[in-house]
Amino acid sequence: MATPGTVCAGSPVPFDPAEIDKKLAAAHTLNTLAKTTDRVVFDLYDHCALVVRFFIVESNGQPIPVDVRGDLALASNRTAHRSRAISSGEVQEVTLDRPARFHLIAAPLHDGDRVHGVLEFVVPSEMVEPKRERLAIVARATSSALRAWNVATVARNETSQVAGASFALGVRLAGVLMQAGELGAATRSAVQFLAKEFKTPVVSWRADGSGEALRIGPSSGLGSNHRSALEASAASVRVGTDRDTSIDELRTRAASVFGTDVTLVDGGPVLFVASGRQPELEACGRALAVLLQRLPVSSVTSLDEDAPFLDEEIELARLRDLTPRESEILALLAGGSGTRQIARRLVISEKTVKTHVQNILRKLGAASRLEAAAIAIRAGHVPVSVS
């Protein structure tokens, strides 16, 4: 690295835009992206950059420093040039008194819509103009990588939020199903609960006596005209051997009646359709089939009606096999808490929580956390509010 007052000599560092794109695209974390960009800037200026700082810009325009490399004593505390780069979207250059013959440059990282970050560095004045076009290439590549990181981060956060919301919703819905205790009553209670929860019409379907055709069942928030149209539209849908195709056909027909997107949840013996996109319902619905299949049907024989009581005895015995810590975690699960919340509540690591949950699932013979929570609710092991 150069010392103040000197200009670097020697052969320039090879510059390969494709290689730069590749390196930046491979930086999957913000810190890695910042460090990779810093290294590229040092190379771009033939190792003559004295300092490089990397900022991300929040939605309110506030720059947040992520990484700084080089001579930390030269890291500028000036902010005016940085603010101008963010507001204008153009490179800002400032001549420095110390060290002499060096420039402070702030290069905004933007994708045409907004500035996502700022690169700030100190380089010899003689190198500013010759490197201008190459700097633009690096800035574009870094901007693209930063935007991709930002999009991926937002998507992860949204997914995490939906997953957390879907589990809490699933536990409440499990409480509704278990309180109903019978498939027909559970279906009616479920559609009423979901319609109230999402403030949108919800309708259910079940296979008819032959098990081949779908028959519309209880609904909530559905006008008579819409119900008649849905009955007519779905009358010819056959379950057949290709269940996925049948479900897709039902989804398409329901959407045409509602005039908007719909969310269809395959609950095994019952299909639920809600108007509009409901990602948390879609996520929690994947575990509903097991719960609904366990519910008795009112028309079964007396011998079959005894089966649920046998299942309950087995479940109670399995619950008694849980350790005190596992019972505590199961209670929190049934209350809608996720891994992170449980870890904070019990002051243990998330990895430890996951290990306990796996042991709980194994001991209860449950395929998912939602099913484990439902077993606890059904056995009266954990009370749950369904209001």
C-alpha cells in the first residue's frame, strides 16, 4: 500500500469485469460483499488506495458503515460529499489537504431506482481520471450484488415472519379442530374461524360417497350467488388418481368464480379455499391433513368410534414419557412460540431447542410441530385459546 505523498509505480493489476461480477455475485453475506468490494477497489487502483469504506443506505437515506479497510487514521469523518452522492446518485470527489495529492471519492451504488450503498475511498489524484470508467464498472457490479443481497434478505425475513405467523395460526386452528372433535363439526368450525381470521370468504370441499367427485361443504362469508356458482363450477371436478391435477383444477375454477387469486389448502379429507393470497394459511395448511385424518366421522360404526379413545390413551402415555424440559417446550410450542422465542424464554440456544423438539416429535410419533401441538391440545395437556 502507498504512503502519503507517493504515487504507486509498477505494472497495473489485471482488470477483468467478468471476474469482478463473479466474485461479487458469490458474496452471499453483507460482510463478505463489503470485504470483496474493498479488495476489488484496492486492486482497481493498483494497490494505491489508502482506505476504502463500504456503506449501506437505509430507506430513509441514512448511510450505515459496514466495513473499512486500509489506514484507519485516514478514514474521513466528512459527510457532505457522502450525502451529495446519495441524493444525486453521482460520484463525488474531494481534494484532500492531508495527505497531499490524494482524492476522497464517494461512489453511489444504485440500480436506477434508489441508492443502496456508497463506496468511499482515498486514492492518488493522478489515478482518479484514468480509472473513472473502470470505477463505474465496479460500482455497477457492486450495486447489483448489494441489491441481490437486499432482495434475498427481505425475502428471508418475510419467509421467517410467514413461518412464525403460520405456526401460530396452525396452533389456533388445531385448537378449533380438536374442540370440535368430529370431522363435520371441525370443518364447519374451521371455515368460520378462517373467514373471521382473514376477513374473506372461505369454503370447503370433501369427496362424495364414491370418493371420486368433490362436493362443496360448509362455507363462511360466502354469498348465495357465489355458492351456487361454485357448486356448478366444481360439480364436474373428479378426484381420480391424480390428486394434484384435480386440486389445481378446483383452484382455477374457484378463482374464476371469486374473480381473484385464491389460496387452496389440501387438508386430506377436506379441501379449504380462501379468497385472495393467504401465505400463512398456505404454509400452516400443509400440516392440517394429519390432524383432520385423525378426527372421527359421525357416520362410522360404533367399533370405529372406540378407536379415538384408544388413540388418546396412547397419546397420554407418550406425553407422560416426556421429560420436564420437553413438556415445557411442548407447552410453548402449543402456545404458538417459535424456536427463537423459546430459546429466549428458556435462556438456551436455538440448537438445543431444535434437539428437544426432535425428541418430542419422536416420542409422540408426530410428523410436525403442529401435530405435536395438536396432540397436546387434544389430550388436555395444554389449554389453548381459539378466540
